[in-house]
Amino acid sequence: MKDNWISVKEALPKLPDVPFCNMYVLACNEGDTKSRPMLYQRSTERGKPVHKWLTACGGNTYRTPDYWQYLPKPPSREIETTETEGEESWE
């Protein structure tokens, strides 16, 4: 795969150095035509750190993704009010 896709065999999402955290990423499997949001999570079970792939809703997934990428940053747009219309418009 190309673009910003990263193989899970090469690298996993970088999480903050805290005992429990998670991060939304886009994920897909080899041969899929669509990507999907997933959670990559680190938690502690029986005193040991555990890393899991979860569905976007936090449920268990039946299949670990083959590729992932960080979500894009949201656009930084300022809302501008037009005096004639009185409506908000995006530029």
C-alpha cells in the first residue's frame, strides 16, 4: 500500500506514556476497498501492559488490521458572517 498507510508489521500507533490510553486511527485489511475507524488501546491487565485493536465503538474486533494511518487533522477555518445574508459562510 502507498500514501500514508503503515503496515502493522512495520509499526504501531505511538501512544502517550501513560498506563491507559487509546487513539482513533483509520484501518484496513489487505484487499479491502474501504477503510474504517478503529481504536488502538493500551491498558493494564494483571499488572502488564496490553495493546488491543477495538472497533470505533470500543468493542472487540474479530480481525487485526493489516494497515493503519493517523486520522487527518480537522480543517482550520474561521467562520465569517456576511452582513447582507446574516448567515455563516466557510472560506
